[in-house]
Amino acid sequence: MEVDAVIGRRVSEYLLEHGWITPAQVDEAQRTQTFFGGRLDSHLLRLGYVSEPILGEALTEVTGVPFASWEHLRTAPASALEAINVRLVERHRVCPFRLEQGRLRIAMMSPRDAVALREVQASVEHVLEPWITTEPRLYQALERHYRLRFEGTRGIRLVPEGSHPPARPRGEAEAAAPAVAEPEVGLDGRPMDAEFNVDEFVRQPGPWSGDGDPQSRPAVRPAPPPTAGADASALDALDESLAAARDRDEIAEALFAFSGSRSSRCGLFAVGKDGIRGVAGRGRAFGTDRLRTVTVPTNLGTVFDTALQSRDFYFGVVPALPANRDLYTALGGRLPANVMVIPIIVKERTVALFYLDGDDAPLVRPDIPLMRRVAAKTGLAFELLLLRNKLREI
């Protein structure tokens, strides 16, 4: 729609003015938009040129309404989802996500669409409060909650496939509230929402663990450099190393071997209630002994928080904010040219962050689909460790 095109253009202008993207990146996003359709800002996100929190900030500035993040949409309760007839949800592509004190918050791509707002308002008893969200997150939410798909659109998956529970059947929002289901159990035999962190992936002594003999630990197979045609071989090597890994340190070594020719420094950080802690690292000022002394509080606005909040791949510059300067005082003393931060997700929880930078040199723009596959494989490797530890307890 024309309104969507205007929003996409104004958002890109805002991002340009504030230095978040470059004109060349806008040009490439416009080329992919021409082929795939959708909004320009969606393609800036898909190509990895802007993070979701930054895009949300731009959408709010441009439209003047609050931004509905994936966390808002993902956790929408039944009371909100059932407040609007599913036919209106489908027609106007809105996602209700919060009902409180007579006000119903709805996420839209065009929160100033008077026709949509008027028709939806006429069908509900609550006061509507429109919020804006990104195109991929809106379609993801509509598929998740209502099992709605739209012809001519290609939803941009920003989290690994299979990481969400099955979507509710289409039309179910009009039925009575479903009975409370039994908690979904994961591979370790515990509820999917059970608390755990990377500390649980430390290898425990056992009769078949090879403890006591450091030489018995299999060497991590190094991945070949990322030359033409090498990615498949590198992934095969990573697969073998991750499958053989017996604790989080061996998983870290597998990641470092894969990334050795892609970055000068890399590190694995654990995400826990007490903050983000260094687990293992490689490169100048990124040695494991040093990294294990580093703990970064969350919600300070660091580049780590950006990846945690979006739960997606981050690639870009490090904003020169006080929180980031404090972080890099502990991580070598200066801001790198750009960084890559990849959340490792296990059972819908971010348990670790995989970090890469080029130290003094900028990182080459990564193959984003490839690195998302690496993140998904790493998450499965952590799940496999959980299962092994569970087997030892039986």
C-alpha cells in the first residue's frame, strides 16, 4: 500500500540521517524489495543492515506510536487474541497483544490506517491503542496465533524454525478459552520453561566421559578458510565437532575453529540471571582466562543487549555509548570497527552469545543465512549435552 511505502521510505531516511545505514545498503535493499515485494525497512532488516531494536526506534520516531517487539507479540494472552474476530485480523492484518483496563493494544504495520482502525473499533467494546511492528514479526505472529498465511508475502524468519510451539488453529480465537495444557517437556525431561543456563552444559564426570586423561579429549577439527566452495566443508567439520563435544568448552572450540579465518577475535558468553559472563575466547585480550573474569550486567544498552532483545543475529557498528565504552574497557580497551553477535537459543531461551570482531580491522560482511545455521546447530549441540547429562542421572 502507498502508506506502507511512505513509512518504509521515511524509516530509511531516518536511519540514514542517524548513521545506522549507508546509501549503498539502501540501494541493495531496494533491489531485493523490487524482487520480493514488501516494505523497504523489512529488507534492511533481512539483509542484516539494521538490528530490530534500532528499526523499532526508527518506526516509533516516524509514526509517533510505540513499537511492538516480538516479545510483546509472542506472549499475547488469549484474552487479547480473542478480542477481535479472526476475519478482521486477517482482513486488516492486525495482531491484538494486550488487553488491560478496557484498552486493547494492537500491532499493525500502518497504525494510522483510519479505515482499518474504524472497522476494528466498531467490532470491539474496548478502546483501541495502535502500536507499530515490523512486517516479518507481524506475519510471524499471525501465523503463530491464528495460523494465517498471506499470498504474495514472504515472512522473514528472525528466529530458528521449530523454536516455537505449534500455532493455534485458524478460527480458534473465536472459541472459548482452551483448557490449560500440560507443560511441554524438552529433551532433558524438564518443562520447556524451566530455568537453565550455560553452566549446565559443563561436562560432568561419568563412566563413559573420558575424564582423568586430557589426551582422551578429541581434538576439534578445524574448518577450512571461507574460500569459494568451502562453506559446505566448513559446516561438515563444525557438525562433527559439535556432535562430539562433551561440554561447553568443546562447543566453544568448535565455534572458534569454524570462525578462525572469519574474525580476529571471538568469544562465547553465558547468559544468566547474574548477567553475561565470559566462558571462552580467542584473540588479543580475548583469552579464556581473561574472558572468564568479565561479567556484563544486562539492560545497560550494550551491543550484547541489542542481540538479547532481538534474539537475532546482529552485525554492525558498536554505538559509542557509555555502556559500550565500559564493556570494551574490559574487552581490550577500544571499540572495534564492527562486530557480530549471535544468540544461541535452546528451548526458546537465549543461553549464550557468540561474539566475533576483527579487532582493528573491520569484519567482512558475513553470510547471514550461513551464520544463522551455525547458531541453530550450536543450539542443538547444547540440547544434546542436556540429554547426555540426563541419561547419566538415570
